[in-house]
Amino acid sequence: MKEFHSLLIETGLFEGLTAAEVEQVVQSADYIQLPTNWKIINQGEIGTEFFLVVTGSLQVFTTKPDGTEIALARLGRGNYVGEQALIPGRAKVRNASVRTAEPSSLLRIDRKYFEQALARDAQLVRRLELLGEKQVSDNLIKQSALFQTFQLGDASEWRREVYFSSQDVIFSEYQ
């Protein structure tokens, strides 16, 4: 249990909780061991918990309408998944599927403990919102037929976000 306590603290998600509250999260978490290729999150379902990787690894993926899968991320020890569907004020729907990439052990943590941590730490909410926005942007690039034709490497090296006011001309046709 001491290992789980340290792992929870290392995620940064529970920094705002007291040691006793973190211990309560550890005590209430389900420790699960799963074989390879076990699906823990289904895209489109309502989120009620999130998962923390203790051992092994997870594959995050999405499925195109034609059934083709697109790998979005691989997560190892200390990474968490499923938190975006638990952020208050957001759609509670899972935006990707997740399965074990190898035999893995996870902590399954109920929404109420996550919400307790969010209520104590307003900066955590904003950090998770920014993380979610980055994930959406990265995933759109991975899913885009246009961007798949280029071999661009890490998107953070070549892309940037630009903001325009409603009167700005972005493109114009010269004759």
C-alpha cells in the first residue's frame, strides 16, 4: 500500500489532499491485474473512474468509422488514463478506447475521489483542461489523412497555434 500512496502522489493529481485523504483514496482503489489486450475503456461510454498504471503498459487508441484503429499513445508506470471524462463541466463521454499492451496491474479509482482532489486544487483543474486540449490537438493530427501523408516527426516541433480576431483576413485571393 505504501507503493500505491507514493505512486498517487507522483501523478500530481492528489497534491491538494492531506496524507489521510490520500490514504483513503488508496484504501478505496481497486487493484486489478489484467492480461494483454484487455479493454478497460471504451470510446463513447460514460466515464465513472480513471486508472493509474502500476506495472505494464496501456495503449490508447481510437477507431475510424471503417474499423481501422489509430494508436494515440502508450502509457507506462505512473501514467493515468480516463481522467478527462471526469472533469466537471465537460462531457462525461470517453473520447478514446484503452487496452492493456502487455500484462498490467492498475489502480482503478472512483470518480468521487478524483472530484474531491479537483475541489481542493483549482490549478489541477486548469492543468488537466490544458492537457486535454493538447491531447485533442495531438489526436486530430494522428487521425488526419492529410498529416499522415507527411513524415513530420514530433508535432510540437513544427506546429503552433495562432489566434485571429473575427475581422482578420486569413486568406485572400489576388487577381
